[in-house]
Amino acid sequence: MQKRNLNKLKEISFPLASILVALILGAIIMSAMGYDVGKAYSSLLKGAFGSKNSIAETLIQTTPLIFTALSYAIALRCGLVNLGAEGQLYMGAICGSMVGAHIQGLPPVLHIILVLLCGFIGGALWGLIVAVLKMRFGASELITTIMLNYIALEFVSYCVTNPPFKDMTPGAAPRMPSVVDAVKLPIILPQTRLHFGIILALLAVVVYYIFMWKTTRGYEMRVIGMNPNAGRYSGMNIPVNSLLSMFIAGGFAGLGGTINIIGLQYFLTEGFSNNFGFSGVAVALLGGCHPLGIIVSGILFGALNAGGVKMQLLAKVPSASIYMIQGMIIIFAVSRELFIWFGRTGKSLIPGKSHNATGGTSNG
């Protein structure tokens, strides 16, 4: 019991230490550049949690981050590295936007469900391509997910500037048509922009927990992710689990994009994502791919995004400072995962050497 509590303490302490060190380093750099660190961070807190509207904006930013973090987490649990959430988010947003804009006459609830379903499928099919390429041709998902991101972004660029996808309203900026009023998610906090999407994000976390820890398929994915050989020898179907994990992962990201459209922007444009797909990787890693961890780290990154705007306005600190802090948090989170991976595989960080059974290194 004591060892278990110690492990839990370690799991909590590392993310907190990562955040603290990133904030300290950020303060040192901003101070060296001549900015008032106290005013910068107080503005950041004010912009993230200083009022009802600030909290609402933080949760608005948190919503898609939770979905993209779940996208990365469920793939990683099955031993796959999904860096394609950005592209999957855009593909889901395209499908959701088309159904939300061009289908009319349905009851609002049914129409919203249909839009969400199409958004999920759009992202899921984009994620499935990655798994098929890996299972059939052995293509690295690290490469294919990044390549598919660029393809998705270029496809969005085509859709918002060319018929029949673009908004044909005279004088309209390059975008897809606005969704009908029936599919716009309701506002849940009066006099703010906070919409029902945050509730859907929390429900998605619950679904993730139930699927991964309470179902046989989720157990198989976790076993395969920790030790593929053990899963194979136990009779688990690795290709099927890999295909399913990437399908669900892409679907989560697609939902994040769709909900951002029908809850906030109401039409799709180029660059509508605030790097939600890439930031979701950091959210998942910082949260240890754990349901509660994803929620907490999602709120943290949402607060950095929302508070960064206020910090820029009040303290005159460039927005790049926020990206710098986020980047340092990502570096610390990724470094932790690297050390865990090297520990599991027995490989050394020093080329030509490997860890032996006693924990030392030997020449390879």
C-alpha cells in the first residue's frame, strides 16, 4: 500500500514539477527581455480565471483540447503514436459542417446527433488510414500521421475557396457555409460564449475511462500497448485492436473539430484550430493519459490560451511567450515518456550501449 501511494505521488509530482519549472524558466526569460514578470503572470491568471467570462473562455479552449488529448491517449494505450489529431480534427469539422449546413428540416436534437456522428466518422476514417498503412505495409504512424495532417489542411484550403464546398454568398470571406441554427449548441453560462461542448467533452472522458478500464477490448489494447509480445502470445488480435484504436482516436479528434464549429464558430475557415491537435499531445502526456489527468491538464492549457490574450494586452508581453511556456511543458512531458520507454525497452540514451539487468550499461 505504501509503495502504491508512493507511485501515485510520483505520478502527480512530475506534471506539477514540469509546470513549475516551465513557469520559472518563462519568468527568467521574460525578465531578461525587460518585461514585468509579476504583471505578466497576474494578467495571465486574470485572463484565465479572473471573471465569469474569463473562466468561460478557458473552458471553451479546454473543450477541443480534451478531445484531441483523448485521441492521442487511446492510440498510445494500444502502442500507437497518433500525431495526426490536427488533421483528424479538420476532417471531422469538414464532415460536420457539411451536414450542419446543407441538411434542413430535422428536429434539432436529431440533427445535432447526426452532425456529431458525421464529424466522428470523418475523423475516424482519417485515423483508420494510418492503421491500415501500418498493418498492411508497415508504414510508421509517426510519418503517416504527420503527412495526413498536411493533406487535411490542404483539403480544407480547397474546400473554403472552391465550389461546391465554399460559401457562395457574395463578398463572403473564404469559408464553408454557416451551419443552420438548429445544430448550434446551446450556451450553458449566460452572457458568455461557453457552450454545451464542455459537457460533451467530459462525457467523452467518461466513455474513454469505461472503454479502456471496464471492457475486454480496452484491456486488450492496454496489454498490447504495454507488451505486444504478451498480447500476441495470449491470443489477442493486434491488427484488429490497432485498427479499432486509431478509428476511435480519429473519431475523438473529429468530434473536437465538429463541436468547435457548431458550438463556437458556426462555419469552417482555414486555421480555425488554435493548434488544438498538436497541443492535445502535450495535454495527454502531461496528464499521463489518465482521464482525470487529461481534464486537469486540458484546463491548464486552456487557461494558458485564454490568459495569454489578456497577458499580451495588459503586460504587453508577446503571445510567443505563452507558446514558449507551453513548449517547455511539452519538452518536460515528452522527456519523461522517453525515459520510461528507454527503461521498458532496455535501451540506453547513449548510442552503442544498452541497459543490463542490474541497471548499469554495457557495450552493444
